[in-house]
Amino acid sequence: MLRDITLGQYYQTDSIIHRLDPRVKLVTTVCYIISLFVVDNIVGYILAGLFLALVIKLSKVPVKFMVRGMKSILFLLIIALIFNLFLTPGEVVVSFWKLQITKEGIRQAVFMAVRLVFLLMGSSVMTLTTTPNQLTDGMEKLLGPLRVLKVPVHEIAMMMSIALRFIPILLEETDKIMKAQMARGADFESGNLIKKAKSLVPLLVPLFISAFRRANDLAMAMESRCYRGGEHRTKMKPLIYKMRDRLAYGAVLCYLVLCVVCGKILW
């Protein structure tokens, strides 16, 4: 189950998406997420699906690898479906006891499920095709104008990058601890909800200790290398927009225009 979480991992391969400027991928991801919450009809979601499929194809990330990450939100997906299915008022289709399934509820539940799947896959494409160092540089460049307001841009970007980098590390550590506890007779599967929650205590305590130890080691390593934040720091690989980056911005703009035109006018 833990190995199914792909968010925060980097998939190394050679593709046009991997070679794009990290700023382009960050802006594209934000625009794509916004478009998912703006469109509210079948045409819009079809366009969003086609755009996502094209990006995944160009990224050369295996589809199985992307689909595997969906298992991590399966529970959240089911909860969202149930709430939208039974709590949305409208024209009643099926009624039993005090529960009613409406036509609007079915539509809302389907759209919510598609939206969550597209949102996670779109975010995963960015992390799978961008290294943490590139993400840090991209976020720092994009948030650069906030320095005028005395916002610690470099520190914010560094914290977000470290958080993303620690996701796969902590998942691997959790898997190791879980296997060690199971070898000692721990049972994480059987029993009711309360018993399962209690069985997680032997897992969470060493995980938190390991996380704090890794954070302390990282802090000591940064201090020993005289790390002092982003002031007057130079870049080994400065970010420079190339022709493919400008074309990518144009493709994103065309996608947004199509979403507005096809979603609002043609529909």
C-alpha cells in the first residue's frame, strides 16, 4: 500500500516534459488544477482528460505507475462519492429508507471523482518529472517578486522541496518498520477500528523518532556546510527560458481558452 504512493517521487527518464523549465511545470500544474474547479460539464472534463493524457504520453512515465498512485486516495474517493451521492438535493432517482439518490447527486459524484483523479495525476506528473532541486529553483524564481514585501522566498521554497523529498523516504522507512514489527508478531490487519488504531502505536513511535533524527542530521549537515539561506547565492544551473518552454506556455494558454469556449459556449 505504501509503495503505491507516487506523489513526491521522481521518475528518471529522458522526455520533453523532463527537459522543460520547472517554472513552466509549476505554472501548468496550477492552471490545470484551477481549470478542474472551473469547468462543470462533460466537455470540459473531456478536454482536461485529453490534455492530461497528452502530457503523460510526452513524459514517458508508465501509465501503470500513474494508476498505481490512485490507490492512495481510494478511501477519500469513496467518501466523496457517498457524500455527493446521498446529500445532493434534486430530482429523486432511487429512494430507500431515509436515503435518496438524485440525478444531480449522481452527476456531482461522477464529476467529483473525475476531478480528484485528474488532480492527483496532474500533480504527480509534476513531481515525477521534476527533481526536488529543480522544484526549489522554480518556486524561488516564481515567488521572487515577493521579496519586495520581505517574504523569505528561498526559505519557503526550500521547506517545500524538503517536504516533497521526505515523502518517499518516510514511506520507505514506514515499510521497513512495519515489516520488522510484523516479523515480531504485530498484526495490522485484523480486529475492529479501535484495535487497528492501537496496533499503529508501535509503528508511529519509531517512525516519528526516525523522522526527527533525519531532520536533525539534515540541519547539522546544512550548518556544517555554512548554509545561510538564499542571500547572494549563485546557481550552478541558472534557469533560462528556451523555445520549448515558450511553446509549452502557448499550449497551456490554448487549453485554457478551449476550456472556456467549449465548456461555456458550445455546451
